[in-house]
Amino acid sequence: MLARLLSIFTLVFALSFAFAGSAFAQTKIATVDFQKALDNVSEGTAAKARLEGMFAEKKVALDKMRSQLEAQQKDLEKQSVILSDAAKKQKEEEFYQAQMQFQQAYQRSEGDMQQAYMGAMETLIEKMKKLSQTIATEKGFTIVIEVNEGGVIYASPTIDMTPELITRYNAANPAKAPSSTTPKK
């Protein structure tokens, strides 16, 4: 929430500063959607595919744990009427422990995936920011607003420089083919 307010404040400040200048100065505004660009540049799709491949093995292991947990729960439900209170309590404790292990493994895997994704995308976004600055300078834009971060409610497609960013990024940064080696554990 604080980051959103800071983004809006920065946008308002930048716009007011831009319009406070000379009456003869023309303010040209452009928008860019880095998320759309990440989804469409070849280097971004290759990075996502590489990450998905790296975490496919973990997903299989988590699915197996989930299936075992579901089977353990069904067994517990079936046996609960015939087990003694002590045995029932023991089975419930075992189920609870297995459930906690699954949740921890799932959270760890999700955290690892997000961290790897952010690391991979950070490099691409930095390249895109530099290229966006180049495009903005060439086109004479005074301000470039990232639509997902700047609190933009509406922007005309005519000021969106994302398609040009994607085209020029792909030309300058061809994606490397994913390696066919098996990911390490």
C-alpha cells in the first residue's frame, strides 16, 4: 500500500513539475507495460520455460506428497471407528506431522520459485528500462509511465511504446535455446 501511494505521489509530482514549466514546452507522455513485455520478449519466455523445467521435478514430488497425504487422511477416516483412542490419537498425530511437512515443502518450493523468477526477470527489466529510455529520448517523450506501477487507470494505445520495446528488445537480445540437460536437484 505504501509503495502504491509513493508511486502515485511520484507520478503526480512528475506531472505537476512537467506542466509547471514553460507554457511553450510540450509534454509528451508515453506508457510501457513491462509485464506484457516480459511475457512477449523471446528472452523472457525462454527464462520462464527454463524456470518451469527446473521446478517440474519439485512439482512432481509435491504432487506425490499430496496424494500420499490424501490417502493417509482417507485411511484415518476409515479406521477411526475401529481404532482405540490411543491408536486413533497416534494416527492423527502422524497425519498432522505429514500435513505440516507438506505445507513446509510447498511453501519452500513456492519461495524458491518466486526468488528464482525475480532474479531472472530483474536482469531483463533492467535491460528494458535502458531501452525504454533510449526509445523515449528518440521519440521526444518527456515522461514514460509504467502502467502496472504508476496507478494508470487509462492510457490511449497510441502512447503505448510496449510493442516497440518488445520488437527492439528481441532484436537486441535474441533468446538462447534452452539447454537439453536435466536440471540439477
